[in-house]
Amino acid sequence: MNIALESPRQAEVIRLIDELDAYQKPLYPPQSHHGIDIDALSQPNVLFAVVRDPQGTAVGCGAMVLQPEFGEIKRMFVRPANRGGGIAMRLLATLEKEAVARACPRFVLETGVSQPEALALYARAGYLRCGPFGDYVDDPLSIFMQKDAASPAETARRVESE
């Protein structure tokens, strides 16, 4: 699998995001759905990574929205047929490595209570639960997590070991 920063404005990437929405939107009411659109993902402060299989097909994606005080993980998704092989962990580590290279001090995320696989992934990656951050408000369907940015060398080792 190849993971690289790419534009989200690609038809096959938009299909991935549509698949993610089709999975997530039935799980939560609209006020508890915090996905961002292609325009937001295309902003200069967003790192957007795409996972491609050996044939070059996009099978996963994720973003890190960089703010002065943190980077927020958004739109993490790996197609179900491609799960279980460590792709999501490599994708997450790649985003973290790119954010650290841009002096990001801390990583944060919001995910939902109905996504145990995501919660397990983030816990394995060292994220700890925290309170709402940024513009989020407390929501019983949301789980907020954070972790301090690792050194570039530590993050690079994690990417290579996955």
C-alpha cells in the first residue's frame, strides 16, 4: 500500500468520502455528525492523505486540519475490504508525521460512541480521552481524544514499523 498527500478533489476520493458518509450518517443525528466537505478538505491548512493499493486504487483516506494550537484528525476511512492489515494505523502515523514536520504540537479528534473500531484504533495509537476542543460542545454521542505530538524520529519509526 502507498500512502501520500494528495488532493481530495478526485472522483475516486470523493467516492471514498461518500462511502464514509453512508456509514456514519445513519449512526448519528445531524447535529452529532461533524464531517467536513471537499471544500474544507481542500484548504491550505489541511493535510489530506490517500491510501492506494498496489494497482493504484484509492482504498482509504484521512485528513489533518492544522490549527495554531493543534491538528485535528478528520475523515479517516479505509474500505471494509481493506481493513485488518494495519492500513489505518499507517495512515494515521503518516498524517501525524506530516503534521509534526509542520511543527504541530498536539493532535485531537472527535469520533462517535457508535464506532468502536475507531475508538480502538486511536487508543492503540496513544490517544487519550479529553473534553471538547475548538468549537465543539459536549455531546453524549461524541468522544474527544488527544495526544501530544511525537518527535519526528519517533513518528517516522512508527510509520516504518506498521
